[in-house]
Amino acid sequence: MSKDLLLEIGTEEIPAHYMPSILGQVKDLAEKSFGEANIAYESVRTLGTPRRIALLMKGVAEKQADVSAKHKGPSVSIAYDGDGKPTKAAMGFARGQKIAVEDLTVEDGYVYANVTSVGAETKGLLPDLMKGIVTGLNFPKSMHWGSLDFHFVRPIRWFVALFDTDVIPFELANVSSGKVSRGHRFLGTGDFTIENPASYEAVCEEHFLIVDPEKRRQLILDGLQKLADEKGGTVIMDDDLLEEVVYLVEYPTALCGEFDKDYLKAP
């Protein structure tokens, strides 16, 4: 069995040029930490706006994979006496590997312990994994606020952490995880609840948040082209500026500004 996972780090506005690196780091940290924990998953996505960094993982296993390992022990001549009985060396090695001495095997003149570690439930491991992802991020410049020693790119205001419909409980910077996010500063209606990771993008959009940067990019491009067609103009594209604007807004709308032509007249 598997479940989807969501981690949203809610902050004050993050500098636009920091965001691509941050999202890349989140993806790398998630892949590394879940890999090292032997927790299987289907896919990893990162999403983000100026006020939120989000991790979406699909098909996360509900249990760590069992791990089998072969551990080499002392040589046969040391592990067994002349009568073939295990010595203290063999018994100590078996005890250290938490298996019975009778379960030791012999290969190439040495004794071996074949040990299988049974995987733990993923749910119990997730709080530390989520905290590790947050604290593992690096920024060109960090800040701390209030009386906290905790450093982050901008003050953290909320966490959404869900494993399917269950909250992943943890606390950092005096902020506890939950399932409540915040809408657009001006277009939204305040806080809103996210019931599960699968509904994340759709629910955010209802609150005027386009959390997928590529979708925001396309909305900007489409809006510019529509205005250019209406005005009989041409879009002069600046890729660096486009990248910046993508991470400056949460709900992009293309506008065409005008001013009174009288201002073009010389006094």
C-alpha cells in the first residue's frame, strides 16, 4: 500500500531569484532522505510561489523496505574449536548480529551472519524526515526573527504536512504542522484547509494561488500574447525578467498600461 505526501512551507515573501535553487534543493533532499530511509515512492514534484515552498510525493510506501545484509565474521579456525563447537568468538559475533550462533553460515573459510532488518512504519519516520528537509535547505542569505536562533530564508508562518489525510506532526521555529494554508494576500479570503495532497493544486487555485511555476509561466506568456494581438503589438521577450516575474506573483494577470498622450508633448 502507498499514500501521497504533501509538505508546504509557508513563509513571508522569498526573493524571486532564490526560488529555482530552493525548489531544486527540496527535490534533491526528498529523494536522498527517502532513499536512505529505504522508503519507496513513485514520483517527486516541487511547487512554489513567493510565499510557499511545496513538496508533493506520490505513491509513498507505508512501510520501509526490509533490508537483508551479509556480515563477515571471524575465520572458521577461530570461530570453532577442534570438535567443531562454536568458540566465544563465534558466540560473541552472533550475539552482536542478534542471531543464534546456530544460524551462522560458513563461506570461503569465514563465518557469516545473514541478517534481515524489518522495515518500520513510514508514518513514524515522517516527522524527522520533514524536519530534515526544512533544516537541510541552504540560502545565499538567511535571517532569524524574534528571539529564535533558527535561521531560514524568510520567517516561517505555517506548515502543511499531510500523509494522505493524516497530519505529519512536527514543530520548527515555534510553528506546528497542520493542514491549514493561506490564500492570496489580496485576492484570497484568508486561511483554508487542505484535506489531502491530491487536492492541493486545485484547492489552492480556488484561493487565487497558482502553485505550479510552469503553469504561471504559461499564463504570463499567453496573457502577453493576447494583449499584443489585441493592441496590434509584438511581445519583446526578456527571459530573465520572465523568470523573475514567475516567482514574484502567485496569480499572474497580464496588463497593458497607458498614459495620456498629452504627456508626450514638450512644454
